[in-house]
Amino acid sequence: MMDKTKTIKSGQEQAVASWINYLNQERLDQLTKALNKEQLNLNEAMATINKTLKEIDIEIVHNGKGLGGVTGMHGFIAEASECGISNAREQIVGKAPIYTWINDNSLVDLSGNGMQIQMKFHNSGSHLSLCAIRQHLNAYPYFLDEGGVYMIPKDHYDKIKWLLSIPEEKANKMPTSTGEFSLKQWKEVHKFFEEGDIPLEKVKPSKLRYDEVQKDTYEETFSKEVDSLKKTNKERVAHAKEEAAPKLSEGVKATVVSAGIEGASSLCLEINKKRKEGKKLKDFNGDDWKDIAGATGKGTLKGGIRGASIYTLSNYSATPAAVASAIVTASFGVADQAYQLKKGQIDEQTFIENSEMLCLDASISALSSFAGQVLIPVPVIGAVIGNTVGTMMYQIAKDNFSSYEQKIFEEYRKSICLVDKELNEQYQEFVDEMGKDMQMFMELLDKAFVPDISLAFEGSIELAKSCGVPTEEILVGKDKVAAYFLD
């Protein structure tokens, strides 16, 4: 007769394991999506970098004498580089490209990100590209009013910001012999922005320095950018893995939910048990409710331990959730048997037998859970269960019990190993014998079906004898064959 209570408990325990496994799988699925997305981001960023390098090579550097000539080529390299590198940096973090390179010698060099950009990379006279801005604005006085901005080398912009931060009294006292500070340059920068027609917010820094976009340096600049993009990708991948790692909050959630489920299950089963005894709910007395409360509390505690253990084992060791649940269930049962053994309520033989059955039940529960989720051919199911039972019992004893129980289980484990060895030897002998028989059978088949009729006839006789056909029924000789078919 099937124990319904036992079946319900087993189903509830494996349901908890399945739910925790679902949580783990959800997290892994999210990680897989994140990693695929990061790889796509890297591929797109690299494609942009390669496309930009090709454009610079074909359209600028090797465009006849070079676009812009010897003195102006770096300006066009700066435009293409700013566009390509800026877009790649956006793409590596999963965003859309922001700039379009106009490349038509018009009023605007770059368009995008809400701006119309005119780039000015001029280094002559130590004017920090400001003279080039002034000349452009004099030629196109409406440029800023129509939403245009100027972009200058990053090192020029940083120098301008530094000079603007120095007050006049300090500037007049600063040394100029090192070449780092120039009072003339300080005065030029302050005068430029004090005039007011070109505010600092209309001047933007490039992502590149002046020296990084020269004909002989841009390839190295892009090589460093590739390394930087790959580093960013690795950091984001590491972050995605960290986000997908098991979390304390999720472990607590698994513990609480498991405790609630098992507690509720214990409550219902205990009430049902009382009802089966013939009592109605209204007739429950204090002792009944005390029993119910005790069973519920015990179930809640077990559920909490189960949830925490399954979450920990399934995430921090190579243990499937169903197996982890089986281990926890077996641990509870064997611990109870050890307690009864210490109290003298059972003897050693009963202790072994009961523990064995508890582990067997847990193993079958785990295997059944696996079979319910994935169809797996198991031709050696008996060996799997037997090995699982023995290993589980020994592991539980080794990790949790005193030397007395450990000694009992150690002797049990040794006996299991001896039986396992004997069975393996018998199995190997059986396999060897089967191999010999099969080889002999194949040789007989070869003889029975050779093209030579006389040899095939003799081979058929041998084959019939090997298959156990009585000698008197075997057709030996022409006379017996003729009599069998003609009489």
C-alpha cells in the first residue's frame, strides 16, 4: 500500500529543490544573455574601429597627395578618429553611435549628440587652437547662433581650463623658465573668453590629443583604443558574472520560502492525521494543537535548513538541486536513527537497515525527479542506486556522527565495496565469456553462409548444434535432406 504522506512529503521536498533550481537557471539564463550582448557590443565596436581605420587610410592618408596636404591632413584624421572612437566607446557599453562624419568640407565636420561640430586642431604659435576658432567665427558669425560648437584637442582644452583657473595676481608671480607656463599665453586665453562672443561652453574637448591624430601616430592611437575597448569589455563581462553570482538575499529568500512550504505542508499533514483518527476540527483539544504546533515548527525548521542547504550545495558545489534535497532528507532521517541508537531504542542491525532504506528512498526521489525533468536511459539503475545509498550513508556518518556510528558505517561501507568488487569481477567474467561465445557464433555464421555450398552445409550443421538443436533433428547428408523435403 502506498504511503500517501510519504509521497506528499517527497513531492514537496523535490518541489522546493526544483524551485531553487529554477532560480539558479534563471540567473544563468540572464548571464548567458548578458554575455552574448557584451560579445555583440565588442563586435560592433571593433567593426567601427576597423571601418574608421580603413576610411582614414583610403580617403585621407592615401587620397592622392593626402587629404588636406602635409599641414592639414591631421585635421581630417582628427575628424574621422573622433567620430569612430566616440561611436565605438558608445557601442562597447551597448549604446547607439552618436556621431556622423560629414566629410564634405562644409561648415560642419561632425553631426550628432545634439550638436553641429566644427573641429579645430591647430598647434602653431601655441594659441591652443583659439586663433583657428576666431578665424572661423569671423568667416561664419552665425555659426554659434545656429547651434554650432567648436571642438579642440583634449590637451589644448585641458591647458585652457588650467590657465583660466589661475588668478591674475598668481599668474604674474609664476615662473616661466620651465616652459610649462607662459604669461603671454595666459593673457591670450583670458582675453579670448572675456570678450564674451565665444563662451567656454561652446568649446568642447575632443577625446584625442593633438599628437594622437598625426599621420605617423594615428595607428598607434587606434591600437591603444582597441586595447581600452577590450579592457572595458572584460570589466563588463566580469560585472555581469558578478551580478549573476549566487546572492545572500536570494539564499535568504530560498530559505524563507522553503521553511514556509515545509511548515505549511507539516501543518496540513498533522491536521489530516488527527482527522483520520476520527477527530473533527472543533473537537481538537490543547494536546492536539500542541502536537500540530510542534510538527509545524519542526517542519518549518527542516524547511529552512533544506532551503539554505540546497541553495548552498547547488551554487557552491557541483551538486544538482534534486541531489542536494535528497542529501538533506537522508541526513535528517539518519540523524534520527542515530539518536534512537544512542537511546537504545534500536540495535546496530536495525540502525543500518533503516538508514539504508532512508538513503534509498532519498536516492529514488532524486532519480525520479531527474527522470521527470529529462528522459535519461539508465541501463544500470540498480548499480547507481546501490552506490548512491552506500556513498550517501557513509558521507552523512563521516561528516556528522560520533566515532561509534562512523565505525558502524565504515564497516558497512567496506562490505559494500567488497560486494561491489565481487560483482564487478563476476560481471567481467560474464562479459569475457559472452565475447568468446559471440566470436564463435560469428565464425559459425561465416561458415553457414559461405558461397561454397558444401562448406555452407557443414557450417549450417555446426551452427544448429551450437544453438542446441537435437542431433536427430539436424539434416545431415543428402538422404535426410531429400526425405525431409520430399516425403
